[in-house]
Amino acid sequence: MAASPKVLFVMADYGHDPTETAVPYLAFKDAGFDISFVTENGKSPECDARMLTGWTQKLLGATQEACSAYHQMKSDTAIQTPLSWTAPTFSLDAYNLLFFPGGHEKRVRQVIDSPIIHKSLRKYFPKTRKASDRAVAAICHGVLALSETTFPGGQSLLHDVTTTTLPSAFEGTAYWSTRLFLGDYYKTYGAGSESVETSVKKRLDDPSAQFRSSLGMAPFVVEDEKYNYISGRFPADADLLAQKAIALVKGNAKA
């Protein structure tokens, strides 16, 4: 019997969006994947509480179905005892799929700005070039972990890749409509910082050709033609992103 595909969730200690994390988790679990988690020092990650409880959850956050998926995920020993990316033996090589969930809470920068994650991605991502048995999926702010990783010459990991991420229009609407009572909560790098879309676009060789997006609420993901890389925009895309990643990984295994 073939070994189960291995997926690694790369997470900050706190702040990821619960839908963008737990919905894919359940999809991977149902598909028979061997699931692992990694944080900086092996601390069990917690998703953004504002998206899970209180009035912010009811108005802005996860659905009851997504909340249920999150609680199921939190009961898994894999997330209770994650790996540490600062461990001397840490490596991405054993994984068929890396998954980068999104989230706008400021502490997700622990992943986005991590020199160790950048170093590991510089080694891993080139190995996802088709045909390969390696793949990467990222959603929303998770795309920044890849776009902010640069090679020695200054080129982004995604410089020649087709991608999507959180649209500026959605980020701006969320920020301006909530800033009176949530401050700059919806701006991961603080008020006045550039949008996620702008940050990603400026890392691409030809943004007009490489950046794809949709302002519709129907699930929308982008699959690159050269690399085993799939990206999504926000929570509505989470399940489709996971299903596309599952199909990609299983297809790679058959090739």
C-alpha cells in the first residue's frame, strides 16, 4: 500500500484565520493525508479568537460549520504537539505539500517575516516545478510568506509564478468599515501599510500577466502552470483550495 501523502501546516503561534486553517485540515484528513503542524518553537497554534467568539465572530468571523471544524482540528494530537522550525533537525523535505493559511491578525507576521521559513522555502519551492511530487498551497496572507521570500539576487520566490491573494478592495473595505471600533485590526502591518495585493504584485516579474483575482464571492483559486503551486484569496476559497491541492498531490503520486 502506498504511503499517505504528507501535508505540513506552517503556522504562527496565534492569529491565523480559523476557516482558512480548519476547513482545509478537514479536507486533508478526509482525503487520508498524514497531517503535521509546525510553529516557531513547537507551541500549539491558536487561531484568531475574534473570528471564533463574540460579536466579531457573528458579524465578521467564521461560520458555525467552520468553528466546528476548528474545534475538531484542535482535538488532534498533531496540532497539540507541533514541530518546531527552529529545531536543528527541521526540514521540509519529507512533505508532499506545504500549506500556508491566512489571517490578518498581526501575529501571523511570525511566519511571514521568519528568516528560517524563508531559508527553508528557498530550498523547497524550486523542487515543486512540474513534474514533481512536491507542492505548495497558500491562501490570503499566507501568500506573503512566499512572496516575501527572496533569492540572493533579490528576486521573490514567486517572481515567475501566477498567483492570487487577498484583493485590495476587500482588505480596504474591511479596514475602513471597522476602524472606528477595531482600529487597524485588518491591517497586518499597521495603518498606512500597503495592501497584501500590492505587496504580492510588486514581487512579480509581470503583475498584469501573473496576478489573477476575482471580486466575486464564488470560490476562486489559481493554479500555476510551471510549479505545483495553488493560491486562494480568502475564507470562501478554503475548501476549493484544499480540494485542488489534494487532486494535485494525488495526481503527482500517480505520475
